[in-house]
Amino acid sequence: DAKADFRQHIKGTTAGLVIGDRAFEQRMVAAYVYDLGKAWKDLTGLPFVFAAWISNKKLDLDFIRAFNAATGAGVHVLNEIVEQNPYALFDLKKYFTEHISYTLDDEKKAGLNLFLEKLKAME
């Protein structure tokens, strides 16, 4: 349930995974904060892919072009988006330009494949 907020239980020896806006808030009160992307990079030397648009079937090239244009539209107006949505807990311009990477390149695919291999090995 995305509306449920378990953060009040994060204390003592109880940890939690917090994402999104709640993670920015949690950083202000948590005694320990670990960046999972950095931990993965330190462990494997590869980037971690937290999210990706992936299809299980071949897509038409026109659809791919239109989809990429639509999903990339916000990047072209990032300054306006940040100005219209002030956020006191984190520099959104820095977040969207330095902390998020939008291209699923070969290195990220290798990181994703390694994660899936490790996940499968746990079965």
C-alpha cells in the first residue's frame, strides 16, 4: 500500500527501505543512511538499474521513437519544472541531472543482468 507509512517503525535495530519523497524526509532524521545504488556499484563496479521501461515483445520503431520523445520531454523543460515545484529537502535540479540517468546503456544492462543472475541464484 503506497499510502501506508512504516517509517515510525524504523528505530533501534529495525531498518527499512524508503524511496521517493519519503526518502528525502527520512534522510533528515535517520541515524544511518545507505545508498543502495552506491553499495551495488562498490560491490560490482556496475550501475544499478532501479527502474526501466521494458517490453517482452518487439516494438515498432515508430512507437519507440514516439515513446522516447514523450518520456524525454520533461528533460527539455527541466528548469521550468524545478522552478514550478520548489522542494526544500533536496536540490531537484541536481537530483534530476546528477542522480538520475535516463539511458539504458550497455553498462546498465550488464548491471541489470548481474542483479537478475544473483536473484535467480537465490531461488
